[in-house]
Amino acid sequence: MAAIKPITGMLKKGLITDLSIALGTHFLVPSDDLSSTTALGRIGAVMGSLFWHGYHMPRTIARDNFYSALEKERATKQGQ
């Protein structure tokens, strides 16, 4: 049995959030207005990229670093 309860459901929640953000702009404009759809699609792609690289990835890296340090500390304590 693990000492720390595993984190579950993060992939599913993240996938649903990412897909809703990515596909959300397609339902905001009528399909016959191609220029607006293209502009909104580009804005959506830029905003998605800003979210991914400006918010999501730094938080993911920080989380991974935290758990790596925690695991290293735990391994050091068990080794003594």
C-alpha cells in the first residue's frame, strides 16, 4: 500500500478542459461566416497556446519538481 494516496482523474479532467477550450470557438459563430470563424480559430489557437505554455506547463513542471523533491527526501530518510 502506498504511503501517499495517488493522484487520480487528472488526465481525464485535463483532457476534457483542453478539448472544451480548443473546440469552444467553433460554436460561437455561424458556419456561413468563414472569415469570422477563421479569425476566431486563430485567436483560439493563440489563446490556447498562451494558456498551455504560460500557465499549464509551468504549473505541471512545478508540481513534478515538488513530487520529485518529496520522493527524494523520503528516500533519503528511509536510507538512514
